[in-house]
Amino acid sequence: MPKWFAKLVEFLPADKKFLTGDSVSIYDFAVAGVFTNLICNPKSKNPAVWAATWEKAPERVKKYVADFNEDMKGYLDARPKDYSM
């Protein structure tokens, strides 16, 4: 994961919220979705392992995921509460 985090930071523009600008794109669904649905999901398999991994993520990656979750809040709040991956 550390290598993936480092590579992701290279692709995230410092002056934009998402991979291709300030609007969520299909690329963000693919990338940020992994974080939202697996790594940051307390109902995923092995949540303690993922939580430890997430703690090591660079701040730019954490901001990216937070921005994604903020933009997708309506959808994320409406999905089933027992959603796990």
C-alpha cells in the first residue's frame, strides 16, 4: 500500500479536489471507492488491518478521500447500513 499511496499522490493535483479537477469523475469512483468501500469501511473484512494501513496514508490521500466522501454524502448516507466489502 505505501507504494500505491505514493503513486496516487503523484496523480493528485495540489490545486484540485479530484484526479481530473474539482468534480468527481469515473476515475474517482474507481480509486476513491476502494478507500471508501474497503479501507475506511469499519464493516470490511479485517477492519483493524485496514485502519492501521489508513493511518499511514499521506495527508493528500486522506484529503482526497474526505473530499470524495463529502461530494458523495447523499449516496453514502442512503446506502444500506450493513454495507460491507
